[in-house]
Amino acid sequence: MSPPPDPLLDALRACVGAPYVLAPDAPPAELEPYERDWRGRQRGRARAVVRPGNTAEVVAVVRACAAAGAAIVPQGGNTGLVLGGVPDPSGTEVLLCTRRLNRIRALDAANLTLTLEAGCVLQTAQQAAADAGLWLPLSLASEGSCTIGGNLATNAGGTQVLRFGNARDLCLGLEVVCPSGEVWHGLGGLRKDNTGYDLRHLYIGSEGTLGILTAATLKLQPQAAAQGCAWVGVPSLQAALDLLALAQRQLGPGLSGFELMGQLALQLVAQHFPELRPPLWPHWPYCVLIELSESAAPEQAQALVHSRLQALLQTALEQGCAADAVLAETLAQAQRLWHMRECIPLAQAQEGLNAKHDISLPISRIPAFCAEAEALLAQALPGARLVNFGHLGDGNLHYNVQCPTGADAAAFLRQHEARINALVFDCVQRHGGSISAEHGIGTLRAATLPRYKDAQALALMRQIKQALDPLGLLNPGRVLVRA
Ligand SMILES: Cc1cc2nc3c(=O)[nH]c(=O)nc-3n(C[C@H](O)[C@H](O)[C@H](O)COP(=O)(O)OP(=O)(O)OC[C@H]3O[C@@H](n4cnc5c(N)ncnc54)[C@H](O)[C@@H]3O)c2cc1C
């Protein structure tokens, strides 16, 4: 017997038009991109997938769902790594995809701002800025698919945080559809506005639990006149930290990237992308990618970048915090080095499921944390492989544990993931760190959060959720477990 017709589906079709609503009996191949998470860890089931094309349609959808008491899961590019933007398996949640909200609304070159809709893909936003001779300094390996709304909802980090901060630091204004269907018109290009509580910061990083972001105003920068990078082999983690301190002193604010790549992370790149051949691998336990951006007059900038990086490498080799180094001679070479770094998560995905930890620590604690966690893991799970890489300049490691070579990754995770997580996160806590640096909490970490988060902070978060979404319609169970 087929299930009874769902009146909400007709209501949603009336809001956005029938072509933009998928019912649960749509072909699985059409539903899968919305229902399965990027890592393939969860295949949920949506009551409907709805794709509004403008803010008014988002309002109509939110009101229709509220009237039916249906929970809404906002989704942008579905590249999130903590199961925040996919429906659960209950078949009761409506998936609201923002990707049709993809218009650039305004670029104000004199104010250095870009106002655009939340479903714009990050790369499209970067290009819009570049077309105007400006720069949007937000860059992630998923930038070809992730959206501005998703970046802000997760307060994404990426490779430019060292100089320009997280997505939060780049956002000057928001337009948000509240769970009641009211719209907060908070767009604007002000760098100073002390007129009460800054709601923008409440919504940024709220992972779709407080409102649906429909548009944003982002800060731009003048385009760097030249960028260059160096790939450095370092003899130890402490040497990588010494190199960071040296680069900060010697390069000053021009230092725009400082990425760490462990030997095993690069081995996976070499294995799954053999055409890439990472330099200096496997001779050193870690390699570091250093980026310098200069805004001097264009005709001098490239030469300046090159000579400043060269001088840095010379000092680093003399002081012993670098063991060997490669300096990109051309823009194409620099892009190739970045590409190798960005391929690490893709190579890991090809290697199979792993226990991922997106952690942050005071930079000074990183060597002690790594030594302790590595020893504990080796003792608890002999043969488990540690894939350690990340944004060292921000104190952010992707500290991932892969099953022993040849083992069944899924079975390994089923058996050991909870133990591995507890071991790593307890160690993070002992060293004053955070269990989520940039990916967020989603459902993956919601049950874990209370163990590591200040109890009063959690209580305040619950009060905010209750005040802004009293019916609990937006992304229930994400960030905060259901009461
Ligand atoms: C290969 C790869 C590399 C990555 N590298 C990084 C990295 O360096 N740094 C980093 O921070 N992250 C990284 N990520 C994680 C992810 O890409 C980012 O978090 C990205 O910002 C998510 O954007 P999205 O549009 O795909 O969001 P989604 O995955 O669709 O959603 C993520 C969360 O945001 C909510 N959401 C999405 N859109 C909205 C909206 N308009 N309004 C309200 N809530 C919304 C969802 O409900 C969900 O909770 C990476 C992911 C991959 C796959």
C-alpha cells in the first residue's frame, strides 16, 4: 500500500513551484546528493527536498513547515563534515537547499564590500571579487562546492585565517529568515556599528539552528600584488613552531599561510594522486607550506616576495628549524604546491573512513599534545595510522586516525571510534584546546560537546535556542542534543 499523500508537499510546491520540490518517492539518485553527507557516513531520508529561489520563497517555506510542525534542515553545498546539513533517517525533516539563492546583489568597490546571496558558491564569490580587481580572502579545499551561507553558518576557517581571520571576521552584515518567518534585514557595509547586541555574531557559527541565512555582506581586500610560497621540510614539530615564529618576525603581516603536513598525510597524496609527487617527501617527519603576500607596486612585488622568502629560508636553514626547502619560482608552481596541500582531505577520503578530529590548541602546546596523544594511540591501537596536518599558524590540526594498513576501515571505526575520540579529546582538553576548531558540531559531536564545554556556556546556548526557535524547528539535534 502506498503511503497517504503528504499535504505539506503540496504546500511546498505552492511556495516554490513543483519543479523545485522533491518528494520521498523521487528517484534515489536525485535525492542522494541532498541526503548523503560528503564523507558518506550517513544517508538520511527527507520528508521533502525544497529549493527556494529567493528570500520571499524561503519565508513561505519556513511558514509552511512551521504550520505543519515540520523540522527544517538548511543545506548549502553539503560539504560539511559534522553531519549538520543532512536530514536524519526519520523521514520527518524537510531539507531546504539554498543553492538557487545565488545572485550577487552588489559590489561596492569604494567600501570594499560584496553583498551576495547565501547559496553563492565560494569560488563564484571569489571570482566576483577578482573581476573587480579585489580579493575575498576566504579559501577552503571545498571552495568549488561550498556556499557562502554554509561558510558563515559554520564560521569556516581555511588557509587565510592567519592573516584575515575566520568567515566571521569577513562578514559585515546578514539577512536572516527567522523560524517564525520574519526576516531580519541586517545587511550593510559598516565596520563600526555599536547599536546594541551584535546579532550577526549569534547567527555566524550557529550551524542552521537559529535562522536561515539568505544573504550576506562580506569584507574584501585590495588584491595582493604578488604571492609566493615555499615548501619546507622540518626535522620536528618543535622546529615547525620555531619556523613559524621566525616567519612571523621576518615576514610580518605579509605572512598569509602556514600549513603543516605530516609524513603520512603526504604519503596518501603520493599514493592516491601519483602525478603530484610532493617535494621533500618522505625525507622529513613534517613539511610546511609558507605563503607570503605582498601589496607593493606590482612591478616590484614579485621580486620582493621571492627575495623575502629566500632570506627567510636561509635563516631557517642556518638556525636548524628548516632541514630542506623548495621555493616556488612561478605562480603555477605556487598553485601546484597549494594543490598538493588541498588534496590531503581528498586523498584521505579515497583511503577510506577515518576518525576525524578538527582540533585547536594553543600553538605553544602542540608538540606536547602530539607527543602525548601519539604515545597513547600507539599503546591503545597498535598499527593505527596518524594523519596529522592542518593550519599550524592558527593552532588548528586535523588530527585523523586511519585504520592499520589493509584493515577494514568501517569495521575498525565501528569497533574503536568512540575510544579513539575520547582519548584524543581528553588529551586536547588537558592541553587547553577545543574539540572543534572550524568544522562545527553538527550531530557528529553534539553528544560529545557537554563533556568538554563549560556547563554555563551550554545553559546559555540552550536559552538562546529556546528564545529564537521556541518550537525547535531549525536543525533540531544539531549542536545541542534534543532535550
Ligand atoms: C575537501 C573539504 C575541505 C574542507 N576544508 C575546510 C577548511 O579548510 N576549513 C573549514 O572551516 N571547513 C572545511 N571544510 C568543511 C566545509 O566545506 C565547510 O564547513 C563549508 O563552510 C560548508 O559549506 P556548505 O555550503 O557546504 O555547508 P553545508 O555542508 O551545506 O552545511 C553546513 C552547516 O551549515 C548549515 N547551513 C548551510 N547553509 C546555511 C544557510 N544558508 N543558513 C543557515 N544554515 C546553513 C547546515 O545546516 C549545516 O549545519 C572542508 C570540507 C571538505 C569536503
